[in-house]
Amino acid sequence: MFGFDPGTEMVILFFLLLALRVPVAFSLGLSSLYAMWVLGFGLDLVGDLLASGIAKFSLLAIPFFILAGALMGTVGIAERMIRFFRVLVGSLPGGMGVVGTVVCLFWGAVSGSGPASVAAIGPLIIRGMEEDGYPKPFAAALVCTGAALSIVIPPSIGLVIYGVIAETSIAKLFIAAIVPGLVMGLLMILTLPFAGKAAHRQAQEARGQGLAHLAPLPYAGLSYPKRLARSFVDAFWGLLTPIVILGGIYAGVFTPTEAAVVATVYALFVGVFIYRTLTFRTLYSALVDASASSAVVMLVVTFASLFGWVVTVDDLVGKYSDALLAVSDNEWAILAVIMLVVLIAGMFMDAITIMFIALPIFLPVVHKLGWDPVWFGVALMVNLAIGLFTPPVGINLFVAANITRISLEKIAIGALPFLVTSLIGLAIVAAFPDLSNLLLDYMQ
């Protein structure tokens, strides 16, 4: 077809199909089928390969974490958490911007999915930031950036998939990602005084400093200590969620996959018995949303496994990884090339597709150079998180544009300051592996 070996032709065909706007999953499937036909494999293998690619116990975590996030957004956990953090840190410089960042980080420990986080907490945070004087496009950009960290902050769906592909402990990946995720969040907060500063300052001069004028309605008229206490009690079950999920994993009570089921049951328990906000209608809505999101992800995973099988059979792994190692004798130069490739790919493809296509090539390089696969996985996840809010295919941008009715271009412009600081954060995480090992070393 193209005069290359079948594996390379498959890759070229995949990108051509993407350019023609064929959905990612079908681009992967069609290009894989073409390569199998050229290589002389019977298509009767396809069913077995698809089944073996998807029939992995660890992958069960994906639909259950998505369902848990949908339920927690439905039963009111998100709203109560925002109220608590609004009372707790709303008076700091940056006001609701700080609240939005903190909530995004916290929600990342609930959802594990960037687009799901934007949909669940985006409308509440954006409305609050508008009230606090931030331009709406900037508020939407902050949510896009903060929600992208959901694939870094554990429990992360991205880390689950990386652990499956790299055959690395998912529990170790979760622990290793905590500190880098917090570093990225801190950089976001440090960006606030410089980004959107003029509009925010004018609003504060007109309304007074902090969020005293915006005390959440249930706590209006109460003193600060009482507001804080009341909001904490209301948000307690939501704040307990990461402790239940991550604490159970780290204590060895259940595996990351089982934790996804625990999170779902916990959300049902809170919605039915604590907040009593879960009805049959809201449950049905959450199930439908979670099913649709899970189907999209799992379809990509299914066809990506077929794509990865062809990559292995045609020895693209050996060819491309050897070419990568030949780039330079300096391992830092090779790391820079890998991160640049992933960064560019993130502008056009979703994180799951990138991992299934690129990791079979990158992982042999990681092992050959003696890099820690856990640190590499965390650095890769930070890189992929940047792709979630980078045009033209930043999924978080599309979700935010849909819920705010603002053009994607305006939100992307608002995200530029966060893009700069996120790139700085990526450089820090990649250059200092000890950040990822900090908690791992402490817990061993």
C-alpha cells in the first residue's frame, strides 16, 4: 500500500483515518485489520485477540471508578466539598480560584477521569469564580487544567491502564503519583496571582476582599468558626472518600480494582443513607452517563490491544525503540525526545490511545536504560494530563465548552498561563525522580 513494512503502514493508515475524522477506536481497529491481512494472519484470530486484550481483571477498575465518580457528583458530594473549601480557603489571595484548584485536586481522588471531573464539578466552580470576579473563559480554563490532574492524582484510570500495559504495581503507581500531583496543583495556585489578575482585582475593589460577601447560603450570618464547622460536617462523607479508597489500597485491605467497587458501594451508601439524595431517577441517570463514558474508554482499549499485538508481531517495538536509543548517548536527551513525542501526540489523541500505541516502544527503552518504570509512568501521566487541555483535541476543553457555551478557542487562550506552569511541572517531575519515590521510600 505505502511501500513500507506492514506495521509502519498500519501506523500511517491510523493517522490518515484520524485526519478523516474517523473515531479513534475504529481508526485503531481498521488499521489493525489491514495490517493483519497484509501479514497473512486469518481474521478468525481477531475475536480471540480482542477478548484476550480486554479480559484483564485490572481493567474492571475503569468502569467502576467512572460509575463512582458519576454517583458522587449526582448525590451532592461535589457541591458540599466546594462549600467546605470555599469557607476554608476562600479568603486567601486568589479567592475562588484557589478553591477551584483545591477542589479539582480533591475530586481527582474521587473520579480518576479528567472529562468526568470537568462535567461533575465544572459548573459549580465556574459559577463561583465568576461571582468572585474571574472572567468566565479563565474560570473554565482553570477547571480544565485542574480536572486534567485527575489522571495523575490517584486513583487514576490512566495509571491503571499504564500498570496493566507496563505490568507494574498499580498500588505503587498510586502512591508515587501523590507528591507530583500536589506539586502540579501548587504550581496552578502560584499561577493565579499572575493570570486573570486585572479583572479579578477590579471585582475585588468593587466588592471587598475575599469571599465574605459570598458566604454559602446555608451558612450566611454565622461566624467563621461556625461556618467552617458546619461546612465540614456537611462535607465530611465526601472528604472521607479518598481516605476510604486510598487508605484501603495502601493498607492492603483491597486491591486497586476492588477499590473501584468499594468506591461505587460507598457512593451508593452515602447517597441513600447519609444525604438521602439518590433516587431511582438520579441513579438511572448516573448509570447511563457512566455506561456511555465506560463504553467509549473500553472500546478504545479493546481495539488498541489489537493494534498493540500487530506492533509486537511485526517487531515495530524493536525497530522504533532501537531508533530511539540511537538518537543520543545521553539518557536525558532520550527522555526529552520521549516527552516531546508524547506532548505532541497529546495535542491530537487521547491519553489511552497514546499509551497503547507508544508504550510498547518506550518501555523497552525504559528497561534498557535502567529507568524506574514507576517514576516513568508518573512523568508520562503528567505529560498526558497536559494533553487533556491542549488544542486541537483537548477533551477537557470540549467538555468545558459544552457546559459553558463558550468557544473552545477562548477557553484555550485562558488556559495558556496554566500550560506554561504545567510544562514547568512536567520538567520538575521528569528531572527529579525522588519526588515520585518520596512516599514509596517512606512507606517501605
